[in-house]
Amino acid sequence: MSYIPASSRLPLAARISPLACLLLLGLSAAAAGCAPGGEDITGSAAQAATDEDAELNADNFHGVRSPDHFDQRNHQTFLTLREENCAEVVIPRAVTLTGLRPLVPAEYTIVPIGPIAGRVIFIDYSCEGVSVDRQRNSRPTTTTIVGAQIAPIEGGSTSAYYILGIATTNPIVAARYRQLGLPVYFNPNITSSDVLRPGGTASDLAMNFVGSPLDHSFTGVTVEPAAGPITESLGAPMYYNADDGTYRLTFDNESRPATTIRLTGDFTTSSLIAPILASPARPTANFTFVRASWTTTVERL
């Protein structure tokens, strides 16, 4: 889930491993110290380009090395999700460091994007089918995962995120996350729409997250990706400190080539993030878009 192709793309059929130069969609600019398109914060708090579209193309496709593998010693897998045929957008927002610091445990180092700002990401995706723990039954699911960018805590990774919250339409996924103590919200009234335009080169994509502190929405027009090559990658890890220990989410991805979406978002309804935003609450900009499938693994470290 949520990754960006690096300069060296390899087809799935080639079975070349490790495919290590891929990272969270739209987030290589963060690791490179550049603000992705649409963050648009001023002064020394960011290095945003004047032209958001040009900035996206220049920065968001610089591959940053992801881990070839994660340390498996003494780690127990508690949950596996198979998420199929998904449309995903990652929307980064700059927030004040003073507002973000209380949301992230002290042992994690927040990555600054200037003297007064950090970054949160809204990973929004809608899948045709999601199954839990290798069960046959799957159901359409729309989910957002909101995370704060932190310094890596394990070798081999150049980027990492601390989970601030998860909201989903899938009651089974929500129940399993809740059993582990993760901050998850279930709401069947979350909506998504993905309509291919005539000609097949663009789609109208919209998602509306309601019923939690993570509420937000966007509408946009995608540039539809080519059917192939299909590329394997590892996404950057995400962490959460629950009562019984630290959990890590990792993502084994299979994606079509990444493209862009021109979207207008509204983050004014997020009671968690809106009060600490340092970038516009209603951005209109280009962000990276991907169609992909992946396996999410949740382990306790």
C-alpha cells in the first residue's frame, strides 16, 4: 500500500528480488526534504516550488530506497489483509510541530520540514475486495490511514510513519485492528466513487470520510495508468504503540505505473488535524495516484 516507483522499475514477471527502490506513494519528496505538491506552506517551513505541478513531477518520482526486508526476529504476526484492485491517493499536509508533538510518543523523532512544521499523510484508498487472515470472503472497502512522518527506527528503511488513526467501511478489518489496540474507527457511511471517463484515459475519483476525528474529503480527476508493467515493492513501515507493545504495519505491493490526480480536498472537518494545519485546509493540487493490490502484515515488535 502507498508507494512510489523508483527510477528502476522491474516487472513482476521478471521475479527479480529485492525490488528495493520503491516507497510510499507521493512521499519520496518528504524523504528528500522537499514539500510535495499541494502543501504550499510559506517561509522556511518548507521547500515548496512555486508551480505545484512542476514540483510534483520533479520531486515525487525520485525513488528513495526502501528496505529489502524487515527484521523478523521475535516478531509475531497478528493480522494479514489482502487488499485487491485498489485506487489510492496519498495527500501530505504540513502541520505545526507544537501541535503534532503531543500526538506522537516521545521516543519517536518527528521529521521536520522546517523549523516549525512537520508532515502528516492521509493515505486514502478504495479496494474492490479486502480479505482478512487469508479467508476466502472479501468485500469492497474504503479506508484512510493518517500518519505522522518519523525518523526510521529500524535498519534498512529510509522513511517511516506513526499511525494517528484509521477509518474504514470494513467491520471485520475494524474489529481486528481494535482487538490489537490500534486507533480505528468503523463507519459504513464513508463513501467513494471511481468512474472511468469515455476513452479510458481518465477517471473521476472521490472519497468522503465521515464519523471520526479523521474526517475529510476530496474529488479529482485521475490520469489512468497503463496496464503494465506490474511492479513489486515494499512500502515504508508504519508503527503504533498499543497497550501490549508496538505494532508495525508493512505492505507488499503490486502496482501499475504511478500517475497523477488533480484533486480538491477539504480537511476542515478533521477534528484531529484541522486545528494544527500549517498548509491550506482546502488544497487544489496534483498528487500521485496508483492502482494496485497489496498484502498488509501487522506484527508486534
